[in-house]
Amino acid sequence: MKISYDQKADALYIKLREGAFVENKEVSEGMILDLGEENTILGIEILSARDRLTIEGLSHIDIQVPVGVPALV
């Protein structure tokens, strides 16, 4: 997983996995999913990120994977 922020565009991007891009789907205003084959979510783009998120909220990332569930590759 990779999280990047573009100050000029005020956009945060969370890249979840590699894959062949197929289409974007805006799930709510300014929240866009990048979809791959078979509707696999490749990434999430958040526009107007400063209005939606705080630096403090992004300073700690907690990833939890339940026992028995394979980690995302």
C-alpha cells in the first residue's frame, strides 16, 4: 500500500495494489475508486483532501489483518 498527497491538486491517493486500470467510479463527491479487472479496487483518490482529512489523522496508520485472512499483495 502506498499513500501519496499532491499539494497542488489537494488530492490524496491510496494505492492498494498493482493491476491493469479499467475505469474510475466516483462513489461520492470527490471520492473516486480506481478499478481494475473484475472490479478489483486498485486505489482510492480523495479530492479536496484538506477539507476532509487532518495531518494528525494521517500521521498514524493502523493496518489490521484478521488471523487466517491472507494479506493483500
